[in-house]
Amino acid sequence: MTTLKRRFFLYTILPAVFIGFGIASPKAKAAETSGFTPILIENISVTRQLDLLQAICEPGQVTMRAGAPTCNTCPSYTSGGPADLRITNAIESNFTRPGASEVLVDTTGCEPANGGGSVLLEADKRGWSRILYRAGFRSNECVRFRTLKQTVSLACNMSSIDQGIQRGKLEWLSLRDAKATQQSLLDWYDNSQSNPRRLVSIFPHRFMKSDFNSDGRVDLQVNVRVRDETVPAKYPSFVDAVAAGHRFKKAGSLRLVYLFDGSTLVLSPNSEAAKTDIDALLEQTRDH
């Protein structure tokens, strides 16, 4: 396969095969599926973005660049690069206390870690004011949970990719009392776009909210696609094997259930064995 064809295969066909969120069965009763659907930037008007950026950018630094609202310079509270901070998502709710009018804004740019961060803003008589900022924490794919303290906390899925290897995390975020508390729920990994000899994919592809332990609270189920396979020696690489028609084994699937106790998500005892298997495979990828 030529280099050009390999690139086309890696960046167009493979992502469609291995990456993407699924939709849970519509037969599941009292359940919400695909809760991680982000509020796309196209649904946030330019006027709205400019309004939010007044509290995100330094004073007088809100501008338009290539037709999109942005900060003219990186805000001083960010790491400072790469520049061109933009809004990619906004979640409105009350995160710090009951009755608050707040918005958690996901931004891209001005951070090397995960390419951006999240800014929490609160509405007051003057408009929006910044409460806190979490560098590297991306909130463009999140599920909301209303806690017993009548505030909203989030389970957020985020990832980064480097040289065709995608690493991700599912994390719990509480902003109660304007203090950011993070808890790691799941690490995941996928090297399918790096043209590997050994294909390892641990990818959360389906999410569902439902009351799995019948305690009156909505919990979170994560279906994880697991694949661990070595390319046959007769093929130079993974892409060559696929292009030649080699049929890899069907990916396995593991189910993790995180129970919501009213304040946080806790792995169900019934999911501990599956989580142990996932962590063991992840450990083998640490040096990759």
C-alpha cells in the first residue's frame, strides 16, 4: 500500500471503524442513553460566545479571528500556549450551591495539556464573572448528576491523541463551594490509528443512565470495547493486514456500572472483575 493510501486509510477509514460513541438499546426501560452528547459550538451563537468571553479573556482582549470569537491574547491564568482560546461547549446549571446561575465553559487553546480547559462562570448583576479555572480538564462531553446537596456534578469523558495513540479518561467533577474535586473513574487507550503491530483498544463506546440498583437514584453504565490482537507476521503492519482483507477477531465488550450514592459515582462490586481486567491490559500499554 502506498504512503498516500496508508494516510487516507489511517485518518478516514480507521476512525470510523474504531472510534465513536454508540447508542444503547431503546428497549432499556427508564434509561437515558448517549448522555455524553456535547452541546456543539454551532448551537452557541456568536453573540453568546462574545458575552461569555468578556469574563474569560483579559479586559479588552475579546476579538473575532477567522470569523470566530476568541481572546486576542491568552488569559494570564492559563499556561499561555498554544494561543487562540475559543469556546467549544457550555453547560448551564448550578454547580457550586443551590440556586446559583452558572455555566461551565469548555475552551480550546492556551493550554498544552489536553489542548484546553474549563472555566466556571457565575451570573451577577454586571453579567458573568469567573469563579475558577481547571487547566486540562475538558468538559465538552459530560453527564449531569444532581446531588443530595442540590448542586450538579459531572461525569466527563475526555481524551488526547499523540502520534496516532489516543488516551482518555472518564472523570468525576464536583464544583461544590467553588472547590474543584476530581475523581478518576476509568482510563482508556486506543492505538488503532498508529498502525501498530499489536492492536490494543480499550474504548468506552456506549453510555447509559438508569437506576441499576433500585435505590431511586440514576446510575451510570459504561460499555467498554476491548481489543488485543497481534498482526500476523506475513503482513508488514496493521493497515496492510486490513487492506489485504485479513479478518481480525471481533472485539470483546465489558460492562462497568458506577452507582450514584447522591454525592459521587462508585464502581459497583459486580463490575470489579471487569475493571481489574481493563486495568491489567492498560498496564501493558504504559510504555507505549
